[in-house]
Amino acid sequence: MAKSNKPVVWFPFAAGGTVIAFCMPVIVVLGFLAALGHVPPGLSYENLHAFAAHGLGKLVLLGVIALSLWSSAHRVRCTCYDFGLRADTLIATVLYIAAIVGSMATALFLFRI
Amino acid sequence: MSRRPLVREVPPTTWFFRHPRYMRYMAREVTSLFIGAYCLLLVVAMQRLSAGPVAWQGFLDALRGPGAIIFHLLAMAAAFYHAGTWFNATQKAMPLQIGEEFVNGSYISGAHYLVWAVLSVAVLFFAGVF
């Protein structure tokens, strides 16, 4: 059977696309309220820290951020290709490494909380 | 006689101006840039949160201002456009068959929209927005 790395790339991509669709709009809305100066109570240090201090909260934050990062990396790679940047191997390597480093950094930050 | 397959010239950077369908495709592609940037902002947010209350307050203060508002408006447009197109595509990506019949696609997309709305309202509620 021919071996392919596509499922490894595609599963987090599809999962990330779904996570982005369900979660990202409301996250950006919360950020928008903070940008307007009306910081929602849930984004206060005490509340968000308490959420991130809980094991389940850590898992949710890491899951959303890591899957969104991976999906975005894959999509930006395709976007670069569609805009005529054909150095695909270089772009893919840089973006996937960035997504992996970002996910590991997020895990480390959450572990410290 | 040598075989010469037809290779149509496609301009690599301007091809999507040729057809509105390509433009819609590219509009969706561009949303990934804003969502990707927002993901990086979330990584920074986690770093600031782990660094303590002073760092977190500094992050919230840095988030204020006209530049941040414009960025958030663009990111919001991107996030909502991605969500809408994603849920519209679910009926094609995972058609549901019960017995002989396929379930009407609008029910599949509609169910996704419903879950999305409930989830978003729940997050806003627990974040104390209302």
C-alpha cells in the first residue's frame, strides 16, 4: 500500500477548520469588546486565570489554539500558492514549524498557569 | 509524430480576476491570513496570562485603540465568513443517508448553524457579556 502523509496533515486541518468555524467568531467578538475598552468580566485576570488553571480549561484552550494554528498554517500555505508564490516546500516548512512551535509554546504557557 | 498536450497559459498572480467564482474562492482563502494572525495573538495572550496579572493588564491595555478595533473588525469579518462558508459546505462534505433517502442538505447546515449559535451565546453568557 502506498504510504502518504496526507491523513496526518488533513485530520488536524479539518478538525481545525471546524474548531475555527465554531469558536473563532465568538473569540474575536470578545477581543473586539476588549479593544473597544469594554473588557468582558470573563477576560479579567482572575476569571481567565481560574479557567486556565483548571485541567479542562487548559485542554479547551490548547485544543482550540493548537488546532486553529495548524489549520491556519495549512490554509495560508494554500493561499500563498494561489497568489503565485510557488516556493511551496519552503512556505510549507516555515508555516508548519511555526504552527508546531506555537502549539508547544501554548502548552508550555498553560502548564505554567 | 510527437505528442504535444495542450497547456493553457494561466497567469499565476491574477488568474482569479477572470471569474466571480474564483474571486469568491480567493475571498475565502484570504480569511485564513486574518484568522492565522489572530491565532498568533491568542498564543501571545496565553504567554501574557501565564506571566501574571500585571502582564495581562498590559496586554489588555495594548489591545485598546483604533488600530486594534480595525484589526478586530477585519478578523471578525474573516471569522464569520469562514464559519458561514464552512457550515454551508457541510451538507456537501458529509451527506447523511437514512434508509433510501438522503437527508435534505439544509437540515445538515441548519443543525451546524444552530449549534454554532447556542455555543456562541453560551460563551458570551459565561464570559459575562450579558
